[in-house]
Amino acid sequence: MATKKEIKENSRDIIADIISRPMAIDGTYWACNIGLSVEELVQFKKNIKYLKTMQMRADLADEMITEALSNDLDITDIDALRRLGDKISAVGSLALASESIMTAAFVSIKLIVMYGVTVGIWGLALRSNFFTFVVYGTIFGVFVCLLFVAPVLVGQRTRERLKDMSFGAGSSLGGIAIILGVIGLIVFAVRQVFNI
């Protein structure tokens, strides 16, 4: 765990990095209204997670503003800069810790249920106890979520990344459960029809 001195030094370094950038100095960040002013950054100087997110927002702003300028953005058009700032803020909006935790819990519960049902189907296909297999599948789902899903989702700092990562975890790990469940249903149906 970081000491108060380390947090203070890290905060100072991040704030210095952001406010020393050319687009901060020339007022472009201010014109875009993306929350990177000295006053706003200093207000959250004890919140390293927030400052690191703002540093990511500054990186994103540099990239998006440079691209817009290469596409003939009029730097004197405040309305155009504000619209660009809205896009930058939407992509780099800070995810609250409670949001990350709730998303991780929701995705984990969904996956645990999916794995429980999938392994339960294989219990039927193998003519074994359905509920015993559901318990095994649920335990497997808990391990998968504790090892791969929850740590990744809880660590996301922006809402956009949290949304992307929760979709990725749900679709990839959930997809595996669905495919295995369908195969189990086919095996079960074949065994029922042909009495194997």
C-alpha cells in the first residue's frame, strides 16, 4: 500500500504531466471542457485513481484533438471544440468503484449460473445426478469468475473499458458455456432417441 508521501508525489507528477502539455498550456483542454484544469485536478489530488483516469483522458484528448485538427477542425470554433470535448469525456468518464464491483458481481453471477446449468445438462446426458453436476458446474463457475472475471472488471477505471470488458467476458466465457450446453443437449437427445 502506498504511503501518504508516495500518493502526494504521484499526484504531483500526474498533475504536472497534464498541465504541462501543449494543449493544456494553449487552452485547448479548457475550450473542450473536459475537466483537465489545474483547479479540478488539485481538488482530487488525494484520489490517485481519479488522477490516473484524467491522465488517460488527457492522452485520449491529445489523440482525438490532433486527429480532428488534421481533418480541418477550426480551433477557434468553441462549439466544435465543446462537441469534441463531449466525445472525449464520454469515452474517458471515470467508473466509480461501486460500478466496477456491481458489474463484476452481475457478470460473475450470470456466468456461474450458466456453468452450473451447462454441467447439469451433462449430468443428464451421462445419466447421472443432475443436481450433483449443477453443484460441480457452479463451483467451476465460481473459480473461473474469481480468477479471470472479477479481478479484471474491478480494475477498470473508465466506464467505456468496463462496458467493453464485461461484454468480452460475458460473450467469450458465456459462449463457451452455451456451446458446451448445446453439445450436452445433443448427446442427451441422441441417448434418449436411440436408448444408448
